[in-house]
Amino acid sequence: MATHVQGVVVREPRGPVSIETIVVPDPGPGEAVVDVAACGVCHTDLHYAEGGINDEFPFLLGHEAAGTVSAVGDGVTEVQPGDFVVLNWRAVCGQCRACSRGRPQYCFATHNATQAMTLRDGTVLTPALGIGAFAEKALVAAGQCTKVSAEAPPEVAGLLGCGVMAGLGAAINTGGVTRGDSVAVIGCGGVGAAAIAGANLAGAHTIIAVDIDDRKLETARRFGATHVVNSATVDPVEAIRGLTHGNGADVVIDAVGIPATFEQAFYSRDLAGTVVLVGVPRPDMRIDLPLLDVFGRGGALKSSWYGDCLPSRDFPMLIDLYLQDRLDLGSFVSERIGLDEIPAAFQRMQAGDVLRSVVML
């Protein structure tokens, strides 16, 4: 029997965000219903609301969430009612060419729930990143539920569902940061701060935070940055080189995702170093680099999809590190809010006043 809950919907590009009654079906084969306990306010949700992802309005926003499984459909073995889970937006298929080669973190056929959540009048909702967790309950594919220790507070655990995992993974998984490396992170919002935390966790010797906001640079220090550079006042390429004996960093992570910062990342890495693009560019953006420089500098230019994570492997491990006081996930939570405070939280996010606002349900 379908359940009626409250959720946050946007009906048209840049339209008002409203709390509406959402109809959540009972889970079908391969599906699960999760009682959402907490959901982070991510920039991707704002992109959806502004029409920057696609035009499949109306959207049910929210995707960076944790909660408890309340029901599962036929054939579900991954989780059972009562499990505490973090929701992920890349349910691995296990059969595509990436999965069959033992690289499930690159799965090319990730999937979502088959049924739709709707408004009371039957209007089908498009859930943000296939989740839609700014609601009291969410219908997802069972593979989108990753069981973790229930000892972790939901507002902390849910952060792994998107931004924090993207940053940590960009450093550890995509960038391959290891002991003794030098790392520069350009852009120190939530994702960039997580990349700094990841580099610190991996044992990087020098971690350089670059931003134009001194508040974010101070936050970066808390997560492990050994040096900070305000690129509004100095050339970040020269500054990074100056802090790495003139060589450039072994790994440079662009957490902004615009042509100017990518070029800065490219020229501030060491020979044979790695550039990781984790900031998401707009579709119209282009870069122009001399091909000889690409060849002559060697190394690798990589993009990081969801931190190249495998949720079943990474989420439980990172929660365990948090519970061991080895990874300070709690410091990413700037405030706890209600559903009605989401529009104001979007404004605070855009102003750089918070790392993460988290909706408590």
C-alpha cells in the first residue's frame, strides 16, 4: 500500500521550492523503501532546481542521505528492514563491461528504482540523482542502499552519499595520493575540503589549499592543509611551485571545474604528476592547452566520477574510520535544519557560509 509523506519539490526551472505530499509506492522487485533520517543540501540539488541537469520537471530534490530500511521488495538480498544505510546514486549492475572486468566502481549501467514516486494527483516526480531524499521516505533500487554501522549519526553518515565521498575519493581513489606526496587542492568548499581530508588520511606530506575566500582556507587548515594560498591576491601556480621546491605538486585536484582553475591545476603539477578534475563543469565550457605541453609534461589528466568509489567497499570503511576518530566527518556539518529551511540553505551554500547544511527528518 502506498505511503503519503512530505517532500521538497520544484516544478519548473528556477521556480519556488515547495513542501508537498509525496506518494511512495511499496517496493517492487529489487527495490527498497528507506525512512530518511538526514539529507545534506548539495549544490547538485540547486543545479536540478535551476534546470542545469535536465528538464524532467517536477523534481523531488535531495540525494545525500542516510536512514533506515523500512521495507524491501522481492529478490532483495543486499539489505533488510532495520538496516541503517547510506544512499548512493550509483547502484552497480554487476554485468556491464566495467563490472565484468573487475572495475565495478566504473559501472556503466547503474540503475534506479523501477517505480516512480508521485504527487497526489499522479504526477510523476524525477528524483534527484535517482534518489529524492528531501522526503520522509524514499523509494530506491536496493543496490542504492549501502549498510554501515548504526553507531554513526545519520547527519554524518549521509555525507558520504555525495560531496564528501567525491572529495575523499578524488584524492585517494582517483589521484592515488600516498605517503610523502605533495598535493594541491583548488577550491575549498565541501568537496575540496574533503579532498584535503583524504590527502591527509593517505599520508601526504605537503597539502596546499587554494581558494579566494579566507574563511574556506581557514577551514582547509582544520582538515589537514599544511599551506594555504589565496588566489585572489597571488598567482596560484607560482605559489604552489614555490611551496614544492619549484617542482609543482604530485597531485593537483581541481574542485571548482572551470577552465581557469583546470589550467592552473595543469601547470602547477610536477612533471609526470596527476591532475584530477572533480568540480563539475558546465556543458558550454572548453579548454585550450598546447598539445606539446600535454605531451611534454607527461603524467595523467583524470576526471573523478563520484570519487571513483565503490560504495560497498568505501562507505563502511570510512564510517569505521570516523568511529575510530581517524576521519573528522562531523566537522563537515555546519548546521542542522528542517525541510522548510532548504531555500535559505541554498543561499548560504552559494555565499560560502557553510560546508554542509543537513536536513533532519
